[in-house]
Amino acid sequence: MSPFIPTEITPPEALSNVPLPEVFNPLWHSLLSHSTGGIVGLVAVRDTEQADKPIVDFRYQFLNEVARRDTRNQQPDSTASIIGALLSDFFPSIRQTTLWTTYLDVISTGQPRRVEQRYQIGKRDIQVVQSVAPTGTDGLLLTYADSSDLQLLTRRLAHQTILLNGVLNSSPNAILVFDAQRDVQQEITDFQLTLTNRQGLQLTGLSDAQLLGYPLSLLYPLTSDQFDRLRQLVKTGGSLVVEKYVPRCTCWLSISITTLNDGFVATVQDVSADRQMRRQLEQTVQELHQSNQSLEQFAYIASHDLQEPLRKIVSFSDVLRTQFAGDISEAASDIVQRMQQSASRMRDLVSDLLNYARLSGTRMAFQPVDLNQLLEHVVDDLEFMIHDQQAKVVVGDLPSVQGDAVLLHQLFQNLVTNALKFHSGMPGTPTPAIQINGSLADSTSLPQPIQKSENPPQSYALLTVADNGIGFDEKYTDQIFTIFQRLHGRSQYTGTGMGLAICKKVVDIHGGYITATSQEGNGATFHIYLPVT
């Protein structure tokens, strides 16, 4: 039988026909009326009145209110009295259940039995625990209770326990939970391990049997200062992170401690590999520092010791051409002139190479740069060159960017110089005209290298430098930013091929991007993207 929620209110009826002494009647009816579980009294009905005849049914002797409602729910339309009725009247299929066998066994042996039953009522699982005890001659006392809520809670707790263990064991870190041990004065004397995951067992070397109550003082001995710090942390709450070398496991551990109730949770991560990588990185940085010092020494040699012989070659060749012009042949004079030109190119090449190598910058030191003011200085520096070529330089309203003003000055000076240099200069051709404009770039139109960067700034400035010079074939766009790359012979245009390479390096230092569009004979336009923030 199972407890059911009554669907209708039924009229009161007698709960028992068992005669009792007057003194027991109030107690008996109180028990039947107020018990939270079901109570039913049955007496066996045999085939005849003889005791050895088989039992064919059971008759209701008494039942309490809970059992009455459950029984009525089996036949909600019936108005017949339950007391004195047969069990099969309300439960026709009782003989085909294990309960019937249990009832017969209790009558036969005189020993009580306990039975658990499970029902499906609608979408709800009902779990009932029923106790069957013999009473008098051929009598049974049935008591039952609905344990569905308890069973559901038990299943939920079991599921949560499995889930919690799964989460704990899926962590790559060891997780250990400690509770405080206190003396009679409630002072913390130690901590004991109450829970850990699989990684914690591997780290500590403990088994499940050793786990419960294992003291921290044995697992990881603390100094008095460390213990006081931990005790204070439990008292005040909070968290701390320490990194220690633990000889027991011969590794470096990062231990994150967070208070929990009257104890703490320790999350332990093996950081030995990270520390090894950090040491290697520090060693690499040191080697790079030493390499930079060597490069600085090389730069000093190149700027002084290497250029000094070049200056002497140029000077001595000048003496040969001026003071000894009458003593050497015309062919020898031509050789001296070529030697001078080669030495001058070599000197310019070394100077440009040094300028390229010295380019450096760190974004940590970048500041807002007003490009309008910066371009005024660039045009002022190139005043004589612009005047000699009767060039026209028009600068529009430019945004401010985040960067190094010195490097950006070099960037725009090289671009304007290039625009002045690569002009046909043929009679009848227009004089050089250079247009410099700027605006905030649309985020959807940024070039792919910037969009693919891991940490792109919030916005970029798009700066263009357009000229009406000789231009170039766009198939060489990538090559023109390579060091020493020239598209024209030295007899046409001077230079070492370093100018645009320096421009690209400056833009790279700023985390930007530079490219160009052009057509041969129709000028070129350089597009520079620089971070605004």
C-alpha cells in the first residue's frame, strides 16, 4: 500500500472496531488519529474457520486517518465502510504482489518483516517503507511511511557528491581541505586534512585510508611564523598565495590558500616547469643584453673606425685630383673620381645602416604626438630642398597619435624626401606636389595584419602621403620596404635603398602598418596606419 494525496473530502467514519478497555480508548484513538504514517490492523480470513486452512484474504480491523485516505483513494467512488471489509475489496490484485507473500510468511513464522515498495503516481516516484508484524491469532499490524522525499534528497546528495568528486578530480591542480583542531581554550593547535582530490593523493602520497584526519604538521611542517600567519588568516578570513620549494616532492609549488568555515582550502599547482622556463627566459634576456652591448660596440667601430678610412680615401683622392692633376693621366684621373664616388656611397651606406640599427622604441614610453606640429618641423627641416625644387607641400588637418616623436619625425621626413627625390625633373613636367592627409580609420577597413593582431588598439589613424612623382609598378610594393632594395639605378637617383626600410621599421615599432599604391609615371601614395590609443 502507498500513501496518496486525497482527491476529495470523505465523511468521517470509524477507524477501529477493536474493543479496548475504557482506559486505553483515548490513547488508542489519539495514536490512530495523529500518526504521520499509516497504521492498519488486519486479521486473516481462512477458507474455513479451522486454523490450518489456507488464508484466502484479510479483513480490516482498524486503521488510522492516513491509511483510511490512502485506502479510499483506491476506490474514490465507494462509500462502504472500510472496517470489516476485505483487503481484496480495495486492492483486488493484492494476491499477485510480494506483499501477499510477506503477509503469509509473517503469519506462518510469527516473525516481523520490513518491505520497501516503489510506485509511479503520475510523474512522481513514491517510495514506501512498510513494517509487517504479527498480532494475536492470525492478526497483522501494518505500519508504513512515505520516504519518497528522503529518497529523493538522498539521490540528489549522491548525485552532487559524484559531481563534486568529478569536478575535483578533473582539476589539474591538487585541492586539499583542512579543518582547524582546537584545544580546550579554543586555540588552533593544528589542521587536519578532511578532503582532497586524486591529484592531492598523488602529491601527498597518502591513501584514502590515511586521508581522514591527517595532520598538516606531519604533511608539511610549518615554522612558528608560518603557522601564526595561517592561524591569523583563518581568524580574519581572506586568501594568500605562496611559492615554495618542497623537498618531499622535489618540486616548486604555488599554493593558493582561501579560508573555508573553520579552516582553509589549499589549491596546489606544480610550477617547476614555469620556473625553469622563467630561468631560461632570464638567461635569454641576459644573452640578448650582452648581444646588444656587442652590437653597440660594433656601431661605435662602424661609426668611427670604419668611416675614418673612408674619409681619408676621399681626402687623398681630392688631393690627387687638385694638387697632382698635371702629373696623372686622364685615365688615372677618371679612376680617382670613380674611387671617390665609391667611397662616398660606402660612407652613406654605413651611415644609413647605423641609423637603421639604432632605431628602437618601447610602447611603455609612448606619448600623444601632435602630427600637425610634427609636420611643421619636418617641412621646416626640408625648406632648402623644397625651395630648390620649387615643390609644393600641402598638409591637411592631422590627428594626434600615440608614439615616439623623434621616430615619427624620421618617418615623415623620409617619406617627404622620397617624394622630392623620385621626380622626373624633365623640362615641361609639373613641379613636385606633395599632399599629406589624415583621419581616423574605419575599424572595418583596417588591413588584415592589424585585424589579426592579438591585442589591437581601440582605434587607428590613417595617414596618406601622396606625390606626383615617377611612381612604380605595384608588383614591387613589398620589395620597396626591404633594406638596400632599389628600383632604379644610381645614375638616375642617389641613395642607398634604406629610406623606406627605416619607415617600415618605425611603423612596426609603433604597432602600425604601412603600404603603398602607385602606377608608373602617375606618382605614389603611401598609407600609414598608426595607433591613436
